[in-house]
Amino acid sequence: ESIEKGGYEHFMLKEIFEQPKSVKDSMRGRINAHKGHILLGGLREYINKLTQAQRIIILGCGTSWHAGLVAEYVFEELARIPVEVEYASEFRYRNPIINEGDVVIAISQSGETADTLAAIELAKSKGAIIFGVCNVVGSSIPRATHAGAYTHAGPEIGVASTKAFTAQVTVLTMMAIVVAKTKGTISDSLYRELLYALEAIPDQIQKTLNNHSQIKYISSIFRDARNFLYLGRGYNFPVALEGALKLKEISYIHAEGYPAAEMKHGPIALIDEEMPVVFIATQDSSYEKVVSNIQEVRARKGRVIAVVTEGDKLIKQMAEFVIEIPATHEALVPLLSVIPLQLLSYYIAVMRGCNVDQPRNLAKSVTVE
Ligand code: G6P
């Protein structure tokens, strides 16, 4: 087992550090920015269904559902197709409406999640075309779908999903770009910009990972916290959810992810001088709004940890800790902003003596409903 861990103390840490490679693998042979190419072979036969979709319904559970939420923002922004993201377990039990022109994308690392599989069968019986975004080749979900794209992240052993998430977001983003290009909803120059930005992501993930000792230090400060709040807006809202989920799963600290603006409708009541609040506050279209949310937390003496874009000076003056990530196109930010949150949860869990690779009560793949 220690050989399989490749010198890392845990599978989860190995998988976090593998992300420059796993994200590259999910793009390998599919994208060439220089030539302006992007191609997902597994979609070819059904790509018109996706391009002409009136609505996309995304299904998943857990971290895969979070990847679906990121995809909602990306598809709507770039491809201008309305998207609904559903928990597979809710979808399958509520007689969902599927119209002609609706397309389903099911996301699953294992390809075996019982609720997702059942939701696919239900959607199929109502006539929907289903695409799969899965990691495990030959698993049940890819076999049940009409078409799909594997994430090619390699085996994920740690129960808490890390590299599968970034691979899912990468593949879904590529799908959105293909559709947007075909539909003409993005300009040629934005198309090129996105391809180059995607190709740069693996190196930028590496750069983010190089901050690990700073994140370890921050973890040592907050290891005994009893609650955590994660806040983000726009593309970073799903990242806030994912950051909170990671912490809950492996450290057993109660954590909530929220859209930063919703804070005033509830979570703000929890903020006192002991409450760590993780802001994902990169320089994008909601930056100024997030800055004012940080001020609201500071005014109530909350302890702010902020994930910011490299070179940000404003938030440095307000937050107790800032973690920098490289600048990229707004739609790709989740691929970078999630990395420090994975590390934060990992280090906190290890410092609390938790079994990070096999947290209590959780399973890698949930094959019962
Ligand atoms: C379990 C795992 C999670 C995963 C979820 C969905 O809860 O512990 O890490 O996100 O199932 O699994 P899937 O294989 O369908 O992505």
C-alpha cells in the first residue's frame, strides 16, 4: 500500500498533488489551443442533440453534483442553454418533467452510484438523450448512457473526491466550449482564449499546490474550530459548497457553504470572534460584492481566510489570511480555487487525528439507495 501511495502519507494527499497530471490527462488528445481544436470523441454521434438542446438537466450526487453546479454556470454563460442541476435521489422520486429537446448529463466518478443510475433509467424511459461524465471506464453508468466523455483522472482511492472533481469540471467545461463554438454563442477570440487558458491550468494548479506549507500553517491555527463557513459567489459558489463538504467529510467539523450574498439571510447570525469564514474572493465579476461581504464579516469579528487572485492588495488588508491563486478566465477559476480548500481540509483532518482516506460512515461508492 505504501508503494501505491507513491511516498505520500495518504491517498487523498497523493490525489490532490496528482491534479496537474490528472487534469492534463482529462484534456489529453482532446484540445489543441495552437490549432484551435477541441474534440470529445465520445460525444460525436450525439453532439447535435447537445448543441440543439432546449434545456440541460444535470444529475449527480455529492461532489459530482457540485461539479454539475459549476457546469451550470459555464454552460449558461458560454452556450446560453438553460441548465438545471438535480440531486439524482430527488429527481428519481418526483415524476420529473422531460420535454422533447431536453438533454441529460449524468456525472459520476465511480459510475456506480445507485441513485444516479436509477435517475438515468427514469430519464431514458421518458425519452431523454443521456450523456455520461464518468471516471471509471466500463462501469455501469457509462454503459447506461447514449454517449459520454470519460474524465481519465486515474483511480481515485481516497473516499473524499478531489482529482475526480477537477477532471469532471475540466470535461464539462470542454463540452460547454464545443457547444458554444458550434452554436456561435462565443466569439472566435473568446474561444481561443478559453483553449489557451485551459491548457495553462495544469501548471497553475501546480503553482497553487506549491503554497502547501502556508495552507498547512493556516490549518494549524484553525484545527480546533467547531464550525466553518465557506462563502463564494458566481462560479465560486459551488466551490464554497465543495470546500465545506470536504471539511465535513474528513475532519468532522461542521461546515456550511453558502452563496456569499445569502449570508445575511441566516449564517451571519453565527459569526463571532471564533468563527472561521473562508471566502473564495477571486477577481471576477462579483469581486466587489464579495469584498463588501468580507467587510460585513470583519465588522462582526469573524476570522477571515480568503482565497484571492495573485497580487490582490485590497483583501490582504482585510483578511487574517490570504491564499493566492493564479489568474485565469473567470469560467475556469473553480479548477484553481478548489485546490487550497482541498488542502485545508486535508491538513486539518490529519492534525485532528482523523482517518482521511476512510472517514467514518462514508463509502467511496454508494451502490444502495
Ligand atoms: C460518495 C462519495 C463521494 C462522491 C459521491 C458520488 O458519497 O463518498 O466522494 O462524490 O458518492 O459518487 P460518484 O461516484 O457518483 O461521483
